[in-house]
Amino acid sequence: MQSKTMFRKPHYDTLRQEAGFRWYVGSTYLALLEITGIPIKEFNLHPKACIEAYRKGRPLIRELCGEDVGLPPVSTPAISYGHPNGLGSELTFPEGGEVAHEHIYASLREGIRALKEPVDFARAGMAPFYLDFRRKLQEAFPDEPVGFSYGLEGPITTAYELRGEGFFFDLMDEPVLVKEFFGLLTDSILEFHKFRCKVLHQPHINPEQGSLYDDIASMVSPAMFSEYVVPYWEQYFRGITRGKRHAHVEDLRPDQLTFLENIALSSYDPSISPKINPEIIAERCRVPFGWRLGNFHYPNMTCADIRDFVFKAVEDGATYVFTYVSSTMTNAKTIEKVHAFIQAAKESERMLDEGMSREEIGGCVSSEGRAKFWDHWPE
């Protein structure tokens, strides 16, 4: 008898149409730090500073940005290297910069030996510190769910985190050992995932959906992708969900996009990916996708540019458009541009709801914008 929760591959002939269109504008912890002046190192290591950033920063962001900009949900500091830290990679917290980590495996063989050993992730590395950190945040915000951002990433990114540049030579020099390493590593990631789910009182296999974050996968050549990436993405997804699959992978190349259907994604976030654009994505695969305007794009764009960016992305097939108020953005001039993004997104949503086609929405793009997006983007 087949399980009612058995995974079903999406119907790509209709998936994008069924996905419709949406938009989102949020804000990040970096905006909290900028608007309050709290140093990132203090935020990352001292619960009192983190609590102050949320208490003082969120009302200031609301006042500056208005109701259409989502506020950062309360969470422990954003540390993507929780899993490597649990395996023994020491974390470094520099003044004024993001947390860093060390590459701990000098060879594949060393990594394979280490990954065969059991790890109690609740007790390893800085997990006890951030579990207590989360407890203090929950006491400060009793009426809100508090996130646990002591996190993990996908198998290819984690392999780089643990091996460093040697990882790229491993793919060519020791392909058999690479596959053993990737398999053990993905199992370890899933064990860490179980630990996090237990902390958050969530099932470790979500029946509805699951997400993958694996930017370094974009650095594996298309010729090697089906052998060295897809099987471990499949192993990962089978370990976290029976439902829809979402992936955030930055900097993919056009020839890698076909693999997104091979792994049966229901949605794809390219985020910051300069070698592709909505037109290329729509041509190369049928997976619904989003298109992001990054914080570093804003200084060189006018409000008219931003409106064109949104309308052109919608015309070319983006399922959603989004942006975040982040560092360098908590000033009136930039927020005016954020509102131009919101206005264009709302107009696009309204026109689609009224039955207009994406091609008709493309008529809102100025001649200057049509010349810029995408042949001269990013520039």
C-alpha cells in the first residue's frame, strides 16, 4: 500500500501558471543593527544586545518604512555554520564583520573517518551557548515564536566549508571518495537538521515542504552536476520532506538550470545570480522562480529604474519579486526607492488579477528600461 505522504513530482506543464504571482518586501537584522548602531559582534555574542536590537530597531524600521515592509522575526543570530561548528569547525567573530569558520578536514579520508563518528549536536560546538541564547530571547519576547538560526547549508556548500579549496580538486582527483564523503556528509546534515527540528518542536520530515540552501553547487560544472550534485540534493530532500521542494542557489549558469527540474523543485530562488536573468531562467527550465533586487543595487538605480526592473521581471515570467531593507538602506532616499519597488509590484499584481497578460505588463517598461534589462544588467 502506497504512503499518503509519498513525494509526487510537480506537473511542470502547468506549475508556473498555477503558481501565479506574488511579491514581498522585508527587512533584515543588518537593518536593525544599522538603525540602532549596535555592533554586529555584540549582537552575535550577547543576548542583551540582540534583544535591544529587536526592541529598538523594529519600531524604527516600521516608522521609516511603513506597513508594507515586513519586520525581522526574532531569532538567534544568523550563523550559517552551526553544523560545521558541531563537527569541530571553530567560529570566529570579527569586529564589524560576519561570523567566519575554519576548514577542518585536510583530506577526504580524514573527513570520511570523522563523519563516521556519532555527534551529539545539542552538546557540540556553540550549540549549548545558542540554545541558552534562544532561551533568553524567548523570555524577552514571550508572545512571539523565537527562531534558531544556528543553521546548516546544503551538501556541496558544506563540503567546501569543511574542505576549503581542496574540495574543488577532490572532484577531479578522487571521484570515488568524493561520493562516499558526500553521502556521509549529507547524512550528517540530516542529523543536524533533526536536532534543530527538536529545538523548534517541528517534525524533521515536513509533510508540506522543505528548503535547500546550497550556493557553492553553482561552482560544479554542468558536466559533473548530475553525478556530483543531484544525487545528494535528492538524498537531502528525502530526509526533510515529502512535500514541495524549494532551493536557494546563487550564481547558477544557464546550462545548470535544467537540473532544477531533475531534482523536482517546486520553486527556485536564484537571489544574486549575475550570469542569468528572468528571461534565461524562463527559457531554460519550467520551475517557478523569484527575482531579487539586492541592497547593493539601490545606489545606482533611480525610482524609474526600479519600476522597470519589477515590470520586466514580471513580463519575463518571475513568479515573485522581492527585496529586503538591509545595510546601507536605512535612509529616506533609499526607502523612497523601496516604495517604488512596492508600487510597481502592487500594480503588477493588480493587472494580473484583472486578467492582463504578462506581455501587457511589459508595456509598462520604459524604453530606457527595456534597453537596460537584461542586456546591460547588472552594470
